[in-house]
Amino acid sequence: MTVLSRFKIAGCAVFLGLSLVALPGSMTAAFADDLLLDVAPKQTPAEINNFKLSEDFLSRMEKVQEQLGGMELSATEEEGQDATPSFDKMVKSVESRPQVVEVLKAQNITPSDYILGYFALMSSLAAADAESEPQLVDELKDINPEHLAFGKQYSERIRVLIGE
């Protein structure tokens, strides 16, 4: 699976996950590639590529996901309407749920960092997976090398976190 394909899947998964507020329930949902073309960025956005990943952040994200998984949250009608939500819409979706914001605050994570961090974790995993495939070398040139190393080191934990 190419890095761009992972971003396509990640974009839809984050939107679906935000609709349910537990980012995401499962990354194994089958989405048609042609429906996802507009979701995938041409390259990793700077905000994601510059996000500081750490073992501490990953641990806090795991705690957040565990707590959110135990909540009964449902999507709003508006969230289901936009197939390609903007970053701001995703953050507002999280911010509109006080119980979710409370869980994030308990782990010292802002709604914005939750979204950026989730995509940064996906990017790091995609880069780590793609590194061993020669045909994908060009797709890796813009990936933060620290993210690549992080994805290699914590790949199994990231897979569990994203439901892969």
C-alpha cells in the first residue's frame, strides 16, 4: 500500500472516526479508491510533518482512545454531510463535545493536537511501511525523518491505536 493510499484511507478514517469521535473505530473499512482521491494530500502537510512525536504523546493518545472507546458517542447529521472535512471542521467537531474535550484535557492534549497528532502517527507508520518498497522511495523524500524513525520503533503500538 502506498503512502498516498494510506493518506487516502487515513483521511476517510479520521472523518469517520470524528463522526463517532473515537478516532477511528477501524481502518479496515473498505473504501473505493476513486472516492478517496480528493482526501489524499499530494505531500505530507507541513503541520503534520512538523508535529513532534514522542513515546509520551503516543502513550497519552492510547489513554485517550481507551477512554473514548468506552463512551457512547454518535455523529451529528452535519458531520456525515462532508466527505472531505477541513482540518478546522475536524477540530470543531471534537470541540463541540465537552466530554471528549475533558478526556483530551486530562491527557494534556488539545483538540488540534489530537487531530494533527493522529495524522502524524499515520504518516509515520505509512513511511515506515513504505521504506522497504523501492517503488515508493520518491514518496518518502518529504516525510520527516524523525517520523520515519518513530514509525519504525512504535509501529505495532500505532497499528493498535488506529485499529489496523
